[in-house]
Amino acid sequence: MSKVWSEAKRFIKEEDAIGTVEMILILVVLIGLVIVFRDQLTTLVNGIFQRIATDSAAV
């Protein structure tokens, strides 16, 4: 049982964090998506805020 436990600890230590390169790639992809869909996102967010404003005025 102790060998299994030590192997599990070793595996967890190897896989415990996201690398810097992976994090940068994820951020680049997200920023790219925001740039590509900027107009659609702006329209969506404005619509959501307008609905919140009209619904909160009704309360």
C-alpha cells in the first residue's frame, strides 16, 4: 500500500500546476475571441443592461 501511495504522490506533484506557456496561450485565444466578436458582445451586454434597467424600474 505504501508503494501505491508514494506513486500517487509522485504523479500529483508532476501534474499540480498549469504551465506559464499554457496560461499565455489560453489568454491569447480569449483575447482573440473578444476582438473577433467585439460587436456581438457589445450588443449582447448592452441588451442585458437595458433589460436589467427596465426590470429594476418595474420593481
